[in-house]
Amino acid sequence: MRLVLCLFACMAQAALADAPLPVRIVTVASASEMIDYRLAGTIEAPDTFTAGFRDGGRVLSVAVQVGDRLAQGDEIARTDPTQAQAALEAAEAQANGAQAALTQAESAQARIQAQLDGGVATRAELDAANQQLTAARAARAQAETQVAKARRAVEDTVLRASQDVIVTARAAEPGQVTGPGQTVVSLAADDRRVAVFYAPDSVDLSAFVGETIVLEAMDSDLVLQARLTEVSPVVDPATGTVRVKAEVQDPPADQPLLGTPILGRVALEGPRAIHLPWDALTATAQGAAVWKVDPATMAVALTPVTVASYGAEEVLVSQGLAEGDQVVGAGSQMMYPGRLVEAAQ
């Protein structure tokens, strides 16, 4: 009796083994992976420069504060003009004297020319008068140059904005003595803004130069858009990051924005890959694999694959499968080569 029961049990197991096993069958399809990066940075001005007095001097006033917006020609600061004004007055007096000498030389030359025409003067006297006239003209031209130089020195005692700018730093105070060219203020051009980030070296953003990214201010609800313009090829050895710049599109005219901390959101479309559920993945001694279903026979075979990345609920396969292939999902732990399967209802 026991032999008969054992025989029936073995036959039943064989029949079950030959019957297709209901499993979840996944049809392979590739899709692009969207990668979302968030980078911290600040908004800066791409064009910055310093301003100082041409000749230096004692500062009388500084008319601007950090953050002030200036139009071309607006006063920034001024130095004591006393010395420059005295030099201008002396140059003007010298120019007046040169003009008087020129007038006298012109009269003398005209008189001798008339005398020569009347036969009462010599050619040598006319030549001497002509030389004196030429010298007087040169002296007047030199005096006028000195006046222009002295007038420019007086004008230079007032420092003005050369274009529309924003004051980013102030380095001088009233009463301070500055030297020629010494920085009084630092300025930034008021027409463009860039967002500057430091991205991990592992993130390759160079292929996405020209793409639009979203900027979110950390200290307000301001949201801007910017175009990725530059990815530095040099890695900072101290931080392992690369410098990334994005030009802000249509910055608000009523906000300077300089130094504003921001978060840059970069949504990038990665290469196409096959997405499979975790339960479809198994392994061999050689590495990752899946159970591939032959649609003609519904028999499974172990197929090696290359996993590009692991996610929370799925894995990305880069090699080993093609579009339209069918693999076993739930139930793969019960597979063996040649096992017949069917789609679970």
C-alpha cells in the first residue's frame, strides 16, 4: 500500500512539474531616466570692477552705500579740490600770458611785413618776427594743453559712475587719504546676473550647457530661470567640485539679487535603460541575471545582464536584454532552466 501511495505521489509531482507555473511576466521596454540634481550657490555679477581717483587725495565725501544702484554719471565720491583748483588757476593765468604774447608777436610780424613791403625793413627782420610768432603760437598751444590737463584734474576730484552699476563694496571713508588708483568702491555692471554653483565632480553637466534650469531663492519665494553657460574643466582639489555658471534670464529690475543664496534644480534626461522590478533579478557566479521567457515554448532560460544602477523599487539594466523580451518577475525564485511558465491571472 505504501508503495502504491508513493508511486501516485511521484506521478503527481511530475505532473505538477510539467505544468506551466503561473508567474508575473514582464515585457522589456526601455525608457530615459530623469536625473534631478539640486545645487546650492549664489547670484553674482559677471562683470565686476573697482573704481578710484586718478590722482588720489583726501576724501571729502562718499555718496554711496553698498547695494546702491547708480546711473552713468552719478557721483560716487569726491576729494579735496583745493590743490587742483589752484593748479587750474595758475594754468589759466599762464595761458592768458601766452595769448597776450601771441597777440604782441602777431602785431610785430604784421608791422615788419608792412615795413618790408614799403622798403623800410629787411628780410632778416621779418624772419626774426616770424620766428617769434611761431614760438608764441607754440607757447599758447602748450599753455592750453596745461589748462585742459588742470581742468581734467579738477573734474577728477569727483568720482563718477562710468556706466549703470551696483555698488558691491565700499573701501574709503571721508577724511581718508587715497593714492592714485586706490580702490574707493567695487562695482558690478547692472545689466546681467549669473548663478554660480559648485557641483560634485561625479556629476557630468558639460553635455547640458545651454539647457534651462530653475533657481529658487533660499530666503524668499523668488523663482527664476537661468541658462547653463559654463562648466569649469578644473576640479577644485580641496572640495572635489567644479564651478558651474548659469546666466539668469530676465532678472527683476527692482532687486539687485547680488549675493542671494539659491538652489539650482537641474533636471537632466539620462541615457535610455531598461527598468525591471527587483523581483525579476537573480544572480549567478558570474553576476546579475534574469529568467528570460521564450515566447514560442514559454520555457525560461537564465540570461546574464548588466545592471546600470539600483533604485528603491527597480533596477536599471543597460545590457543583456532587448526591447520586447519577456522576463519572469514575481516567481523568479522558483525557476530553473527549461521550466515552463504562464502569465499569472
